[in-house]
Amino acid sequence: MVMYSTQNCGIHLWDTRSDIDAWTLKANPEEGYVSSLVTSPCGNWFVSGSSRGVLTLWDLRFRVPVHSWQYPIICPIEKMCLCFLPPSVSLSTTMRPFIYVAAGFNEVSLWNADGGSCQQVWRVANYENETNVSEFQWKLPGSKANPKTNTRQNNSSKYRIEELNEPPPRLPGIRSLLPLPGGDLLTGGTDLKIRRWDYSSPERSYCICGPSLKGVANDDFYELKTNSGVQFVQETMRRPLATKLTAKAVLAAAATDTAGCHRDSVQSLASVKLNQRLLISSSRDGAIKVWK
């Protein structure tokens, strides 16, 4: 069985034996198209994420939605994966549907899909701006529609008709996830870097590879903050930049890097065990790299 999604018809389960769809679930137009899916190892549930930041926990046995919630920022859900919590965590906790969600501006978050509660946010350093945009957006209360507006205005807001003329731009951020035993996570993104995030000791997180930038030392550190009851792990530069670092400057540095980093956004991560465990990464320009 293969589960996949399309922009027109929602979520499908394809039976490879009969070469037909076993079933199809229609997407709600108000929530946008389904942009990401993650299924449980037991096969009893899955979570869908939409282009407008709506996440839904589904009961796979009966194909019904159990719970839906809105991501704190209205933006596409770029990627999701399971979280494998360490053995030290209680059994009742490990049985819950914990997932990593890559969305928003340079961040990935850990959610308990059972109640739609965020447990932790890991945030990449923003070189272009001193203030991280989403730090404030997480604090903002959810906006409510004005009941006095007319029907045409309600429908325009409901179905985002303006997106037909000008699709919203994608935010720079995480594009690939690879969960590891113990809750740790590997990520790759538009800044061309691959990072390992430490679940148990967030301050021990580090960058595996990335372009060497002139005047920018790769000695970022990771500090813990708390905002609205959620733990944030913020990647921070030890020394402030003399000038703002643009995306073009990062691409230019990657083009001349001799350490073998990717030269475009890291789109996929995987691992394979041969004589030793290897990391495989691929980028938007078609490059595939194998790391020891």
C-alpha cells in the first residue's frame, strides 16, 4: 500500500497489488491542498498537513478525522516525520502520536498530534535579519473573521481567491527531515546546511555540513528559551555579522566551497547501513551526496 496526496483530489491509498486506489479522501478547500503526510508504524493513524498550515490526525481504520488544529503561522506544511522518543520516556508517552513538523520561517517543531499541542521548537539562525520573524507570530492570538462582512468577502477569505492571481511565496526554511532513535533529528534546508538536533540535550545540537562563509565562523551555539509554555531551541551566532548575509552570498560561498557541501536547497535525507551507517542527502539541483 502507498499513501499519497494530490492538489485536486486529496489523500489516496494505492493498492500496488491491484494497481488501483483502495480509497480516496477529499480535501477541504478551506484548508488548502494536502502538502505532507506521515503515517504511524502500527498503521492505525496518520497525520496530514495542508498548504495553509492545517494539521489533521486521522483514524486510518475508519478513515475519519480525529482532531485538527492550525499551525501558529498560516503557511504551508513543508515536511513531517515521526518522532522516536528515547527509552527513558514513559510508555504512556511513547504511545502517543508525536511528530516533527517543518513549517514557518527556518524552524521545525515537535507536536503531540493527539491534542494538537506543541512540545518544542528548533529554530535555525537567521543571518539576514537580527530578529526572527516567527518569534512574534507565535505569540499572536488567532484572528477571527468579522461576522458583519458580506458573503462575497467571506467567500474570498474562506477560499483565498487572491491566491489564484498571486500564489503566496514559500518561506525559507527546513525542507527535509530524518528522525533518529532517541528523538534526535537531522534536518536540511534552504540555507544549504544539514544539522543534527539533540532531543535530550538541545545545547549539544550542531551543524554537520554547510558552506564556509568568509567572515562567518561555524561556531553557532544553541540556547533554550520559553515562549507561551513552549520550549524553543534557538541557534545563535556567537559574533554578530558586520553586514547582513543574503541568500545570494550563501549560494556564492557554496559554489566555491571545497568541503563538498550542497550548492542548493537540501530536499531529502536518508540513511543506509552497509559496512557502516551512511547518510545520503540530495538537493534541488539534482546532486546526491553520501556522508560517512
